[in-house]
Amino acid sequence: MCVSIPLDDWRRESDSDTGAYAATRRISGNPQVPQADIDRVAQISENAANPVLVLGPDVDEYGGWEAAIALAEKLRTEVYLGSGEYSRMPFPPITAVSVGRSARRWPRSASD
């Protein structure tokens, strides 16, 4: 799992809550993210103005489709495929339609 931070965000002061959270973060070498961690990311992301998921081929390689779909549904966010050529699709292709270029909201709205 990777959390991407906008470049201009590095110029902002963090508050004490953010610093305290960073000090308690967990790093895991397990390629299959536990459901509790997915729930935690979703909880943190609920206050985000425009959350998105950017996924790569390891999501499929390590059996993460269901977890990625669950997280996208929980966040009601857009899903993008990372740039590059993949032999494995990181998300259902009817949802993320163009590698690194466009996305569909998941779940897709009736107007799509």
C-alpha cells in the first residue's frame, strides 16, 4: 500500500495530531493487507476531500481484488491504474478503463 502525498503538501506545517499518528504508524511486509488495516485507511480517508486509489499489478498477484473493491466502495472513490504495462490487472477492467489516464467512480453511477 502506498499513500501518495501532493508535492505542495510538504510545505505545510503538520499539527500535533498528524505528528502523533506518524509516530505510531505500522509498516508490514505482508503483501496481503489485513482487513483491519484496510478499515483503518478507510477511516482516515473519510475526511479527505478527493480521495483516490492508485493500484498496481501486485493487487492481483497477491489476491487483493476483493480488498481493493471493498476499500473503493467504502471510500466511494475513483480508482486509477498506475502507469506502466501490466501482465496483471490491479482492478476490474470495466471499472478502471485506461491505465494511468482515466477512471470510473466505483460503484459506477446510473449515468455511466
